[in-house]
Amino acid sequence: MSVIQIENLTRDYGNGKGVFDISFHVDRGEVFGFLGPNGAGKTTTIRHLMGFLKPQSGKCVIDELDCWNDSDKIQARLGYIPGEISFFDDMTGTEFLKFITAYRKIGDNSRQKELLERFELDPKSKIKKMSKGMKQKIGIVTAFMHDPEILILDEPTSGLDPLMQSRFIELIAEEKEHGKTILLSSHMFEEVERTCDRVGIIREGKLAAVDSVEALRERHVRPYTVTLESIELARAFAEDFGGIQNGQKVTVTTKQSLEEIFMHYYGGEKDD
């Protein structure tokens, strides 16, 4: 059953900016990766899901609730990390987390404490004095501490160092095991490959592909044929690399990484 559903979503800002006839779904218990460079339409799509923007045409639905008309009900139930996090800068991190705890009526703070320990965050300092990474950690704790069943995460590891990125990947894997439904917008290919069941690749406001990572790899295989000096060397090479031998020639087929597939849809390095 689809928990998140986007049907023919369009918002045209002019000059080719916006999203155009976007359709995809995220099933219950699925982690869906949403890939695309800055300006491709990821955040615009997510803002429609959060009820911050009204579709010019099409619709967005979360758990059978309309994202525009029922945004208050939806926001009360899910966890959200925005692409650009804004805080009350004069608050300390501790004060902000207390504010969110009261707002969400969270009675048990054990989840919050576990997340603070996991990401090695001491929230006592003023938010305005925090680094980008510390602010991102506050955003992660805020999104996960009420144990939501649905999570919408827009570039959630932005500003985190590699160790904290790895811990975040572990957190997503755990949430997936618990049956959470997650939409994950990311530039981190390892993050997506290690956590996502399916991915959607968006280019210039339009979906270029939606499929499982494995299915995308199957469609983007590269055969290489090498010629060895002797049949014996060719036989040994074929055995070592799983190739097909034909005399002194060996053909080896390799699957591309998600990053290579992504670059295929974006026209190579010149369009990076």
C-alpha cells in the first residue's frame, strides 16, 4: 500500500524552473531515494508534500490525507528535515528541544537522549553559535525523537562529517527494519545505495527514472572485451573475473555504480 503518493504534480515557476507532471509513490515500510542536483525540483516536490505549497495541478497524498488541505494533520504525524533548517537562534539547543517536546506532547524523552548520544551532540550552547553540523544534528534529533511512522528527509546529512554520516545511515537502516516509510532526498550516493529500496532521479523538474537500484544497474551494464597474450592467460582471466572466453579474448560485463547511472541521466561530467 502506498503511504506517499504524488500524481501529476506540476508547479511552473517559469524559465524551465519548477516540477512538471511528477508522479511516484512510496510504499509502507519502503525507503525511497530522491536524487537530483540543486535546482532539479527535489525540495519543491517535498514542500508540496509538507503542505507548504499548493499544487498548480496534480495532487500529493500522505496516508490518504491531502497534503494541502490536511497539512496540519500530516505534519503532526511525520518527521521532517528541511533542506535549509531554520531555528530560533537565541534559544539553546536544549531549549529548542524542550519547545519541540512540548509542542509534540512527547511524554518520554528516552528516544531524544538516545539520539543525542548517538550523534555525540551536547545541545546546551546557543543555536546561533553552533556549526552547520551541530545544527544538522539538532534537526535529525527533532525529526526522529517522537518515533514517527513516516519520515521526509531533505538532504539530511548536509554538513555532517563521514563518521556522523555513517551513523545516520545506520539509523535509517534501523528505522527501515521497524517498518518506517521514508522519503530521502540526497546527494550522497553511498547513503542512497545502502538504505534505499527504490530511487527516483529528477532532472530539470521531470522524473528521468524510477526503479530499484538493482534494476537500474541491470539496465546500465557495460561489456568489456580484452585480448590476452595466450589462451591460457585468457582462461585464467575469465575464471578470475567471471568473463566469457573466446580463444584469447574475454568479455566481462560490469554493472555501473549508482553515481555512474546518475551521471548517465545528466549527460556526463560536462553537465555535472
